[in-house]
Amino acid sequence: MSALAAPAVPRPSSGSTLTGTGRLVRFMLRRDRVRLSVWTLSVVAFYAYFADAMGPKARAARALVMETPAGIVMGGPGYGIEDYTVGVAIANEGITWVVLALGIMSVLHVVRHTRAEEESSRSELVRAAPVGRHAPAVAAIVTLLAVNAVIAVVSALALHGASGRELPLADSFGLTVGSGLSAMVFGAVAVVACQVTEHGRGATGIGLAAYGWALALRSAGDIQERHGNALSWLSPIGWAQQLRAFVDLRWWPVALPVVAILLLLALAAFLASRRDFGGGLVATRGGRADASPSLRSPLALAWRQQRSAFRWTALGMAALWYASGTLLPEIMEMGASGAADNEMFQAVFGGSDPAVFRDGFLSAMVLFAALTCAAYAIVMSGRAGAEEAAGRAEAVLALPVSRSRWFGAHLVVVGLSTVALVAVSCYAMWVGAVQVGMGEPGLAAYTDVFWTHSVALLVYLGLAAVLYAWAPSLAPAAWLLLVYAFVVGMFGAVFDLPEVAEAISPLDWLPAGFGEAPEAANMVGLAGAAGVLLALAFVGFRRRDLQSS
């Protein structure tokens, strides 16, 4: 009796979990070549601009700001502020923001090529080829390392060149390499998060929350003790600052992010080997058999999709600005004494009179809060794009739901959430100030600030909506207006920018002082601009084709 021989099926040999990594690296670089190029050019341009724009008078004023609690929170431990050179200014004021930008890039890159691929089922097609289990995650880390290395090298050269070679090249590399490695720690956190949760947005939230905790630890440590204490050393942001670039460069702190990255990747590999493909270690809670009545409208669905992000953001901002309010008396005392003898400091905060300085400093704090809320609006306006890319929007629009109704539901939820965050920020700051006996400005002034800034922030939402509706690939360009508003709001007076340049920022149309009465024409103009942008967004979204993955 004869038997049919079954065809031999090649089996992966032991140690083949990384098979195909090289091909995936090339694929990821090709797929994200535009996205990664924009990130690279943006960070390099930031370094180059900072090195070229810092004049002696501006540095003197900013050195005083860096000694205040708010400056320590936003900047760092303050190494070298006694001699505030260009390099010292970049190291003190730039590291927190560069690590934030590169950290966001790292988290989004890792999630995009790992968990998001599993969630969309595209990774099943990839795994059908000879691709090892750990190859996608390793390829994502390798490409991320390559991009951060390019950014570090080009940025260091840009710093050295833009300053006329006044900034030492070794210190420039110390600054950029330390910032890049610290940012990669958050990318490694995202790799671990991708093994724990089943959803890309959950992994992204964990990665960004890690940055929030790192900033809180570093800020608390630096405020408690000059140049930081033990808490500062628990933060990856603090590790980059402890290199002391342009002051007393030392390389050994670079080992801290390297060790952290290796440990996190080892943990991720361990967890990945013990979970099902497509699933997470923490199983998603089972839902109801039937949808609840509260999900019978696009508006309710949009709120359901965004409520967790809003709640955690509101909680974090309430804690941050309440704590800032309790520090106001100390900040007023330190800042007023510094402003008395410094013209540039007076230009930033409006004058040396205690009441004028108080209102000017409060305006600066509200600017930070408003820009944070604007960032939330830009990020959450992308939820509609995520639903479209995943194909879920098509399923909803196949029902008797119009495009305008579905798109409008997302914008309504984002708009109301943004306004609510402005309210949380303003009133939490007021409560904190009242708790320490600072009753002026009163509640009415904070209320005026709340509603005027809310109107201005709707312009950011309108811009983000227009870009997504007409050209989804250009949606990230909305961040440029936010960065521009920060530069104009904080340093417009120092740089003596023309009025036309300052008017580009929506926040420039608000009252100059804290709690001042707004001009009716300006508020009508801002509301009109937001309305026109939102109307254009609806027109664009109705005209273009959906782009599902």
C-alpha cells in the first residue's frame, strides 16, 4: 500500500523571532520618510533658531525667569544661570521641550508600527511571511534609534554652526545625544505598554503619561533643592539635564537612559512572549450584549471615545494649576524684586510695579495653560481621522448618519472639552491662590480670562479641522500655529516683533493684562474666524473621499 507524502513545511528554527527585521526596518523608513523628515527638520530648526536668536539682553531677562518656581518647572535645575550664555540658555530652556517633542515622536512611532498594526490586522499579513514574533518591535526601535541619531548629529552641527562656532561641538553633542536618549526611554515605555493593552490609543496614553510623571518628578526635585535632589534623578528628563552641557560637561549620565531602555526592552520581550498575538496582557473588559441608549447618536459615541482622555487631562491640569496657584505669593516676591532693576524683565511682564508684575506673570501662566488646552484640541481633533483610517467611520456612515452629523459630533465634543479644560485651569489656579491668601485678582477676573481664551482656542480647533477635512496629511501643521503663539506670547516684547507678526497668533487679540476688559471687535473677529474655519471644514469633509486603511 502506498502513501501520499505530505509536502514538507519549513519550520522556523530556534532563535528566529527576529527573522525579517532588516526588511521591516527598510519598509518602515520608506513608509515614514516624509513624517520622520518633518520631525527631523523641525527639531533641527528649533535648535538653530534658538542659537541664533538669543541676544545678551534677552538672556539676562530670561535668566531671572529661570530662577522663579515657574521657570524651574518649565526649564530645569538652572545650571550656569550665573553666566547665562547662549549654550546655557538652550540647555536650561530647551531640553524639556525637545525631550517632549522627541518623546511624542518616539511613542507615536512605536505604537504606529506595533500595536496599531496588530489592532488593524495588517500585522497578520506581515506575519504570514517569514517574519519573527519580535521583529516588528525590534524594527520599530531600530528605526527610532536611527532617526534620533540623525537628529542628534545634525542638531549638534546646527548649534555649532548657527552660533558662529562659539558653542563647543562636544557640548552640543552632549545636549542633543542626551535629549535623544532620554526621549527614547518613553519610546521603550510605549513598547512595554503595547504588550499590556490591546489598543493603540491606550499604549499612546501610557507613553505620554510617563512623560508627565517624569516632568512632575523632575520639577518637584528641582524646586525643593537647587540643581535637584533624589527626585530629579528618577526622571529621564533630569538625566539629560544632568549632563550639564555648556557648563561642566560630563558623559556618565548617558548610561542611565541606555540602561533604562535595555531593561524596558527586555521586559517588553518577556511580556510579548506570554501574550496572544493581537491581544494584551490586560484583557479588555467585556461589554454589554446590546448598546446602551446613550450610544444611539454620533454625539454620544464621540463622547464615549474621548471621555477617558478628557477626564485624565482635566485631573492632571487641575492638580498642576492648583499647585501653581499656591506658589503665586512666593513667585510674586521673587519676581518683583528681579523686575525692579531689569528692563528686559519688565518688558516680558509689563513693568516693575507689584500689581502690574502680578497681572503680567498671571497672564504668562494663563498662556501656558491656554497653549496646553490648544494642544489638547489639536490632538483630539485627530480622533475623527483615527476612526476614518481604521475603517470604523465607514461603518457608522453606512447607517442613516450624515457626514456632517458624524464630523460635527466629534468637533462638538472636542470643543466643549477644550472649553472645560480652560475653566478647570483658570478656576483651579484661583482656588490655589485663595488658599494661600492671595484674593486679588478676584473670581471675576479669572472668569473674564476663561471665556476670552475659550473663544481664541476655538480658532485652533477650526484650523485643525480644516486641515484634516481638506488635506489629512497636512493636519500636523496645526502645531506650527501653537508654537508660534508661544514664542510671540512669551518673547514678542523682548524680540520687538512688529504688530503684524504678533497678530498672527489668536491669543494676541486677547486683552493685554490679566482680567482686563476685552475689545468687542477683537472677540467678534476671533469668533468669526473660528466660525469660518469650522464651516470650511464641513465643506471640505463632505467633498473628499474617505481614506480607510
